[in-house]
Amino acid sequence: MHIAIAGNIGSGKTTLTTLLSKHYKYTPHFEEVDNNPYLIDFYKDMQRWSFNLQVFFLRSRFKQLIDLKKKSKNIVQDRTIYEDAHIFAPNLHAMGLMTTRDFENYQELFEVMDEFITPPDLLIYLRASVPTLVNNIQKRGREYEEAIRLDYLTRLNERYEAWISTYTKGKLLIIDLDNNRFHEKAEDLGQIINGIDGQLNGLF
């Protein structure tokens, strides 16, 4: 069983991955943030480091998916490879922060990888307004995230909504974080778990 959690920066993917992996006794797989050699530089100079950052994430997540397929374990995954290709890289290109040459190279690389990717059994999308995202980002206090621009988060949110509206690779569960504080309220987490059980057991 493969559950994947998608959502914008600050939506709570890592927290939910941790909570669900404990509840279901699945193996958690987290995004490589602390080990990413480009992340801090990227937030200081997005145009210079955008391609390097996106290729690192793409390589990292593709390797993760290959490893998961070999191990055949039940897993909860923090962020998907699809978000890199359909949201973050196109957004950087549209903002003029990634050259067309680099973006086309990146897209062709993803298309090759996509032939070997098995979609998750269930995708959970954490939907949140920009104020909710900003509040969560400020609470966790990562120094390199202080430079994130509001227009950047807004553009990402727009792309997430466009992607989710056309997602057809498998089952989908959408959680509205403006009305669900799963990291603070056990009953809100319970609602998510009930939704997951319903999706996986074919009740919805």
C-alpha cells in the first residue's frame, strides 16, 4: 500500500506523514530537505539555483520510488514526484526563474522517468489558503524559509489546484486545512483517517 501526501510549502505534509505512519504502522518516507545541498542557496537566489534544486528533488524522489518498489512495503510518502514536474518546475519557468532551455531539459528527463513510475494507491492533497501556509511556515521557524515570497506561495497554490482538478492517476482525498487542524486536534486527525479508510476500503 502506497499513500502519498501532496501540498504546498507549509501545508503539514511531514507532520501528517508522521502521524499516519504511526497509526497504520506504515514506513514513512520524507522529503530530503535537510540533506539538500541547494535549498538554502535557492531561497537566496532562485534564478541561479532553480534548475539544480529541481533536478536534485527529481533524482531524489525517483530513486525513492525505485527503492520502494524493490522493498514492497506499506508506505506513507511526504510529497510526490508529480508535484516537482507539474507544479514547482513549471512555476519557476513561468516566473522567469528557470530558463526555457533548462525547463525543457527537465521536462524531458521527467517524461523518461514517468514511464517507470507507479502512482500511489491513494493521494492525499492538503489544501490551504496562503494565510494558513504563512502561519504554519512561521511556526516551524526554518531560517531559509523566511525569504519565501507571498506571490511565490500564491502561484504554487494556483498550480496545485489546477493539477488536482485534473488528477486521474488513482484515488484522491482532499483535506481542507483552513477547517482541519489535524496536528492540534485528535478529532480532526480522526476525520482524515476515516476518509482514508473509506477510500481504501471502497466505501466512497
